[in-house]
Amino acid sequence: MKKVITKNYVITTNSDDLSQLLSFLEKYKIRAYNYKVRYISDKISTRIVLSENVILSIENLPLDEAEKLIPKEEIHSSSYYLEFHNVPPSNINFFNSLSFTEAEFHVFFSNILCKIEGFRCKVKELEVLQILSQIFPVVKRMVKPFNMNFLVSKDRESLICEILLKSIGVRNMSEINNCRITGNKVMYKDSILFQW
């Protein structure tokens, strides 16, 4: 393993021939985060700065696979930190439409890891994230930040109930049926979970 320092990159590699890698980096004018690029066994790993707050993380891919992830057009900046992990960057306008004070999103092939004002969660569908954005001021009044894990409910009332139940340790999704919002109270079975 050796380090090769070029004008714009610090490359960690086990290869003696970097011509394909350097050609790839130059062709796409790659701006590597902290100038770091790993090229091990002909596979690249790097974090590419696409625009303000938007990173494409290429992790252990052959150059031809990595090339498929590089956007063809300019990527607009984001109000939130977005990192796309081995997936092409997309839906940036959607993320910009969310109304969190502070958030970070890591987009993977099968889910999105969200860090929102001290809370953590994962979602598989953007619709759930949109609803969370709408109810988040209420959620912050109800519970202190915690790891909500996967959120799946697709309506406001169910998502509030899902989050409140998870905050008290109830992770069984079928229990949402025992939670309801009536007037200014969130009820679980016969107990009041929260009252406005």
C-alpha cells in the first residue's frame, strides 16, 4: 500500500498503474472531499463534492460502475447535508422542500438514514419523510431526541402514534391500532401518552 500525491488528490493505492484512475478523475473533474481517493485492487472509493452540502460517496466500485453514478448535469446545492452512497444523486429538490431546522440525510439503495435535530431514523419511502417534516414541530414537543429506527406510517396520526410508542419502548407495529388521537390527547389503550 502506498500514497501517491498529485495536484488535486492524495491517492492510497496498491496499484503501480494509475493511468485509468487519473483519466477517470480528470474526465469528470472530480472534486474529492479532503482530496482523498482510495484505489485498491482496481476499485475506487472516494467522496465527491457535487455542490454545497451534496456528496456522492463511491465505495469500493470498479471505475465503470462508478462512472454510472456520476451525474451528467450540474447538481444544485442543498439546504441540508445530503450524502448518496453508491446511488446516483436524485430528489434534491424534494429534500430542499422539507422544513427541518437542521438535518442530514444519507441515501442508500434501500433506505435513507436521517439525522434530524438530535433524532435518528430510517425511512424507505420519501412520503414518510414528507409527513415527518410536517409533524416534526409536534414531535419535538412530545418527546426528547432518540433513535426512532425505521418509520413506516404513511399518515400523520399513525406516524405520531408510531413515534410516541417507540419513545416508550413499544416497537410492535400492530400496536399502532391501539393508539389514537382524540381532541388534545394521544391515547394508547386507556393511557394518555401526551396531552396538548
